[in-house]
Amino acid sequence: MDLIVVKFGGTSVGDGSRIKKAAQSVVNEYMKGNQVVVVVSAVNKTTDELLGLSNDAIGGNLTDKQKAEIMAMGELTSARLFSATIESLGVKSEFIDPYNDLWPIITDSNSLEAKIDFKTTNKKSDGIKNLVNQGIIPVICGFLGKGPSGEITTLGRGGSDISAFLMGHCLEANEIIIVTDVDGVMSTDPNKIEDAILLDEISVEEMRDLATHGAQVLHPHALRYKDPLITAKIINFAHGDLTAKGTRIVGPFEKDMLKSVSVHKNPISLIAIVGEGMLKKVGLLAKITNCLADNRINIFGISAGQNSITAFVDKQDSEKAYHILHNLVIETDVLSSLSLGTDTAMITVVSPDFTGETPGIISNITEPLRKNNINIVEISSSQTAVVLYVDWKDGEKAFNLVKGVLE
Ligand code: ASP
Ligand code: MG
């Protein structure tokens, strides 16, 4: 017997017949002997409509608290509808909203981007488990939370994905299914490139990067709660079948990869190449990377400026890389000279907090280094990772300082 948490997105419950089809797919799994917990979004674009209405009526005077209360009506309604539909199909169901004593998702008081109190939520989830064990199908409002004074909060737009992964984690579900209006994750946006293909499988690591770079399929924060032991998939509602194939999300493969600091075990050497107007020269980067690749030298990173390009290689390879690149510099007009820099420790910091909502996160990391007189030789950052290079001798100290920031 499996415990399945299934989330239905707005389109998948977009009209009466879709709600019925969705509820039937849940009942089918239940009839096979599985336990099912449903998380549901607002019907179609209800959230947008409610926001539009309140903006038109109230405009700038609408408080965040009022906004959350009004938006919540979308999920308050859809959960009732969905639960009643399951009952109409002959199975016991209960809708669970933040007014219900059994409501599990507890947050801080931020009305529109509430932060989840994981410990409390985890504890309160026992109540949901009890319902399930009594043969009842709980239908939980997605997107919503309950703040410290019992007020309704919301997890941010698209937040019902977070609700689903959070519930999956707390209930120790076997599977999380996200039912949406696409077949799964594509190799790219099919509206932009026709040849895009559907992926059978994607890792949490890749999915998270995709999501933070704007792919709409899944809220990036949802993956924080993805347990490696829980299978997860994204499927199209059109199948009307929860066993349908879509894209499986696997992993995470590294423990704590969602928030981690690591140091590369060997020193990393920096090789800086300078030249005039380098970035305007087509194919120059490729030349540099190709000649290293031809000699089986891995590049850990590369940073490019107007008049210089720095390549980061393992110290073991650095002498060889230095000579190879020197030949290239001599051969190539626009390149004038190069130097082999000091040995550095490469510290990689991965955290979902880099996704842009926490201003100053990079300075939080660099500040303790400054205070301890540790010079940052290079820094590169993406939406999900920051890579710092410091003098090799400072590596361990810097690692511990950065680790302290994340905890
Ligand atoms: N209904 C909410 C929204 O439109 C939450 C969700 O659908 O995930 O943002
Ligand atoms: Mg969504």
C-alpha cells in the first residue's frame, strides 16, 4: 500500500468535467488500495481574477493581509469542490483549510510570501495521517498557510507545488504527483523551439536550476522538501490517470545538496590570459577551452572580462595547461601574455536562498571573510550557487566561516 500526495494545478480542475475526471483518478488509486492525499490549486485563473477584482475596487489601499484573505478564496473553494466530488463518487473525503483544527501548514506572519515553520508543520501532519488511516481522502488547500495568530497566509504565487512537496515529506509519502497542463519537462520551451522533446527523467539538481531560471513547471522552492526516497513526477491532467507517464524527478543525489558548502580537494590554479578587446573576437573562448580539452585538462570555471580571460584548472594540470596556453598566446594575434596565478581553494556554496528573494545573500557570505582578512581571489555566482576562490592557505578557515553563515 502506497501513500500518494497528488497536487492538481489550476487547469487540471479548470471546469466541472475536469474536476470530475481528476477526482475519479484519485478514487481509482484509492480503490487499488493506495492512500491518497490531495493538494489542490484554485480553479483556472481564479487567483488572478480575485487579485484583479480587489485591485480595481481598492487599488493601493489593499493591505497584504486583505490580499491574502481574498486570494485564499480560490483554494478555499476548489478544496471544497474537489472533496465533494470525491464523495459523490462514493469515497469518504474531507477538505482541510486553515480554519480546520487539522490544518497542518504553519508559517510566519508574512501574508504574501510566508515562511514555513517546518517543525510544527511536520508535527501537525500527524492529524492528516490519522485521517488517511481512517480511509478518508483529505483534500488540502494548496498555496495557503496559517500564521501565528491563526490568520491566513500564502506561500507566494504558484505556491501549491510547495504545499505538495512539503506534505509529501511530512507524511513520508511514497510518491508525489504534480498534475498539470503539460506532459512534463521539455528539453526547452516548445513554443520557442519546435523540436523540443519530453524528458523521461530529470534530477532535482537540474530541475531546481531550470525552475530558478524561469521554467514555469514547478515552483523552485518545492524541491527543498524533495526527499531522495520519495518518487516524484509531473504528468498531464489530460490522461485522467495518476499512473500516467510524464517526467520523473529523481534525487537529490547528494545529501544536503539543497544547501551545502564544499571545498574541492586539490588546489585550483588560475591562469589569466590577457589581450586587447578579447571578448569581441569570435571563437576565442572555444580556442582556449578546446586546446585544454584536447589535452584532457578539465576546466573548473572560466571568467571573462574585456581584456582578460581566466581559466581555473586543477593544480596537477596547471603546468601543462600553462605551457599549452602559452603556445596559443604566441599563435594568436589578439592575445598578448598570460600568467599562472597562485593556488586557490575553490569553495562551492549551494543554497535555494540564492534565487533572488534574499537581497544581500552574497555579502552575507563575503562579509565574514572580509572581517577575517581573507582575500577573495575570484567569485562567480549563478541563481543557485556561489563559487568562491580564496588563497589555498585560507581555504579551511573560509570554508568554516561560510558554513557558519548557512547554518
Ligand atoms: N492559486 C495560486 C496561484 O495562482 C497558487 C498555485 O496555483 O500554485 O498562484
Ligand atoms: Mg503552478
